[in-house]
Amino acid sequence: MTDGSNHLNFSQRNGLEPMPEQLKLEQVSGQFRRLVHYALDQEIDRVERMGTMNSYFDGEWKRVAQDFHVKFLGRSVSSFENAPFQLNRSLENFVAKARFDQLFNLIEFFANHIGCSTTLKNDLAQAFVEARTAYRLKDNLVIAVGTGEQAEAVIQAIEYAEESSNLGARQHLVAAAKKLTDGDWVGSVRDSIHAVEAVAVNLAPEGTLGAALSALEKDGKLHGGLKKAFGALYGYTSDKNTGVRHANVFGNDETVDETDALFMLGACASFVSYLIAKNV
């Protein structure tokens, strides 16, 4: 996985300039905004066509531009102008001023559009890494991952799950990260736990997580200390006060916060990778 450290300049690598700051959730930097617009600018430069008087879009990107105008901006199709320069300036202004969530909506729009190139989608994904954001672009969705180290653990677990056909675990990890992005801390923790449950039951079809972990321990595929440690985390999610796996009896929405959700995502992702690695 490409890490943000690969983009440090000579001065930063040698302690002559301060290291770029790791951004927190709900933060995007000026660098990130510049990289996003640069990726879009490069795509427009690749696809615009030159007419006698002005440039224009044709083919797939004419539809991309129209969809952006109508579906994303909510404007009438009759007011659409097929003008790459104007669209580029509009995008530059939007990217510079949008709230972080609106910016992520924009990125997901282009990442999911069939008319956009793989190059654009890769450049947008790389912007998250290079700018040291607490997010990544995965499955054309902006997902929260925390620090660079946490990002590596989460993305690696998603890839391991896919490669080993643990698709249920993969789905839950992506969902947990997406819910973290959306501020659904409880839902994120729930999906993080379900990711471990999915891979454990897939490896040892015992019906429940506890029984599956016991079976893996008995077969020598799970250390007893790790089983005990994860059992404690599982117990935390089962506590009636958290409202994670069961109803929140006391109606307290603050029992699980961002820090809890980030920790559980990282811990469960690492445990998923461990279980897969021990059982391949």
C-alpha cells in the first residue's frame, strides 16, 4: 500500500522542515483540495474536444457533465452548457469552498460515474493518501480509516478478505468504515464486530462467534490469549449500556464515540487479517 511517507520531500525526510500533519476525521487540508481539483482538471484536459470557436465535451463525458449539472447540482437540463472551461472553473470553486462532506459527495459522484476514467478514479484515491487524510476511497466510497497505520490495517484486511473469499467479512469492514465516515459510531462498531464474526464462522462453521473461536483455538489456529482478548471486546459490544449489539436500554447516545469506533475498526480489521493468515 502506498503510504503518505512516500511523498515527503528531502527537507522533511531529513528533519529540516516539519512533517505534514496527520489529519483527523472531518478535516480536509488545502493540499487535499488542490489534489482533488488537479485530478479533475487533468481528466477534463484529457477528454475535452476543440471546436472552431470553443472546446466541448462529446461521448461519455458530455453525459458526465450533464449528470453533474442535473443530478449533483440539481439544475435543469435546459440550463446546461457544454463548456469544459466553465465546468472546470465551477469545480475549482466548489472544491475550494465545500464542506468536507459535500466534497466527499463530489468525489463519490465522479468515482461512481461510468463515464469517468480509471485514471481519474486512481488519482482521486491517491489524493486521500498523499494528503494524509483520515479517509480512503474504496469501492468508490469515501471511508474513514483514521491514521496512516490504521488505514493500512483496514485496507489490508479488506483485501485479504476478498482474496480469501471471506466476502461477508469484507462487506462488513467496508460498511463499518463507511458508517464511521457518516458519524454512525454504534453502527460502525457493530459492523466491525460482524466482520470478525463472519470470518470466524466461515473458518469454523459453529453457528456463533464464541463457538467458532473456541473451535479455532482447539485446532491450534487461534492463540488462547488472543481469543480471551477478543472475547473481552465482544463482551464490550454486548453490554446493554452501549447499545451496540442489543438495544440501548438507557437511551444514551454518547455511550460509543468516534474514538471507540476508530479503535474497534482497527482492532477488528487486524483480527480479521490474523484469522485469515492463520488459516490459509
